[in-house]
Amino acid sequence: VAAGDWVLPDGPLILGLLAATTGLADGWFPATGEKPRPLLTWLWAGFWIGVAALSKYQAALYCVGLIAFVLSVKERRRELFTPGPYLAALLTLSMLSPVLIWNSQHGWASFAFQGGRGAPHGFTPLSPLTALAGQMALLTPWLFVPLAAAGVSAWRGGPADKRRWFCLMLALPAIALFTLSPLVGPRTLPHWSMPGWLFLFPLLGRGLSLARLDGRRWPRTWALASLAVLLVVGAAGVQEAATGWMGAAFPKLFKKGDPTAESIEWSSLRGALARQGLLDRPGIFVVALKWNEAGKIDAALKGAAPVLAFSGDPREFGYRPSPAGFLGRDAVILGRSGTVKGALPGLAPYFHDLGPVQPLWIGRDGRQEIEVDEVIGHDLLKAWPDPLR
């Protein structure tokens, strides 16, 4: 849900990790009578880890867990003396090679960006509790607690219970890193650890199944109650994101603003600019002032005009055509009201003159929820300094 709502690359990451895990589990824990095919198992895993790595570098944490499992289980350690794991690693790296080549040509930009997120920021002893609270909120408490209990039980069982140990080793690196790293680094986001929690679900499922076989009734009650709450909360959340009815009906409910307002698409911007005839002007381009606002605007315009980000942190917009190619052209400056008004003094030297601020409103069901300000910048005089070039 988080990956879809926030437009994250976690979907392909999860697909790759689950496919790799399925192949490894089938190869290492075959059904009775099935003949193991270790080389094929490793190549399958290498391919799908490559798919995951193309989505997110976090696939490396899966590899850490996989190595930990292999080193801690005697039967698997023997495979280190076979070509399988090394061919799998080569396959993964070959699939990742376009990423590596691009980075080598651009100052290792994405590695520097991701590495900078973990730079030390001082010691904060309570931050792991905050990280865990965020993870619990995303998972929901009624899933978080039994998942954690299943993980603790697998830890106590040790490598002797190979199947449970396998899942636990795949889960631990992501959970541990993104829970403990805030001790000395910046805060982490709850969804970063979710690929780790994912591998505790089989352990929870096993525990519930055994409890049912023992004649206990609570697993069924718990499962039905969890499903009911999930459906109610999920339906309410989706409905609120689509219509904003709760915020409209109960204005005092969201004192700091409706949190689902971020899910509103800015699609009405294209029509608003078209009605003013701005999109028909020769050479017109759009300037956003934050990378995330640039993304909203670019999606709304659907290629009707090029979008640049005049920002010290343009993210992917820093690899769009250079602002130097737009000299002498007029721009439509767009952004949230506070963003635009605060940036105008800094933008003034870059244009011959700036027009008045015109508010455009975006909202659900005709309501005015987000004010997007529009300013016309006439004749770009000099290129905005690009931190990525």
C-alpha cells in the first residue's frame, strides 16, 4: 500500500526478493523425491536478486541475510566450494551493470545520495524506539506483535530449524539496520524495513497453523478480527484519499491539515494553463521550486511543456536538459503558495521581470484544498546553478 501510494520502487523489489526466495526454498528444502539442482537454484536466485537490485540497492541487505544463512548452516557452507554462488553473483552484477556504468559517468551520484542518508548525526538513544513505533504503525500493532514474537521464537530455535532460520536470516538485516541506524544517523522511514518484515510472515503463518492443529480457537478469531479491522480502516482511508469527506465533514478532525491531501493529483493544472493560452506559447517551459512538486507538475502536464526544478536539490530533475538551453524563453513558475512566495526574491535576478502571483486551486469534489501559485517569468537571463553538473 505504501509503495503504491508514495510511488516507490518497492513493488519490483518485493517481486524480485520473493521470487529469489521461492527458488532457494524449493532448491534447499525440496519435497520428498525431488532431486536438488544446486546450480539452477543459485542461477535462479541470482537473476531475481538482479531484478530486485535494479529496483533498489536495498537488495544488498537480502544478500547479507542470504550469506549469513549459508555460513551458519553446515550443508549450505559446502556450496561455497561449488561454482553456483559465484555464478549467481556474476549474473546479478551483470544485470546491475547499467546502473554501475551510469553512476561511473555521473560521479557515483546515486551511491553518494543513498550513502549520505546514513551519515552520522550524533547519538540519539531513543531513536530506535521511534523507528519501531513507525514500523508498528505501518504494519498495524496486531500484526507487528505476533510477527516479532515469531522472529524471537525462530532466533531461539537457532540454525537447527533450517526453514525458520532461513526466513529469519533474510528478515534480520533490513529490520536491524533501519531500526538501529538512527542511534547515530538520521531517522529512517518505516517502509524501509518492510522487505525484512515480509520474511517473518511465513513464520507467523506456521505458528498460527500449529496453534490451530492443537485445537486453539484464538488464531481464527485473531485472523477474522484483523481482516475486519483492515477492511474497515483500508476502506475509510481509500475513501478519504479519494474524496476528503472526513476533513470536509469534520473540519476539526485534522488540525494540521488532511494527511491524505498529498495523494491529490495536480491534474487540473494542465487545464488551467491551457485556458490561459500558456501552453500554446512558443518556447514556454515550467519552473518548479522543489523536486517533489516538480514531479506532481510534470505528471499533471503530461509532456505539454518541459519541467525544470530550480532547486538546490533537484533529484532526478537535475538530469533533465540544462537550464542553459532555455535562455531567453518565458517560464511558468508553479508551486505551493508558501514555496513560490518565499522563492520569488531569489528568482528575480534570473528573469527580465516577474509577473504577479496568481493563485490556482486544487482539490477534491470542487473544494479548494491546495493553493498552487503561478508566476510568469519573462526572458530567462541566466541559467540556474545546477548542483549535479
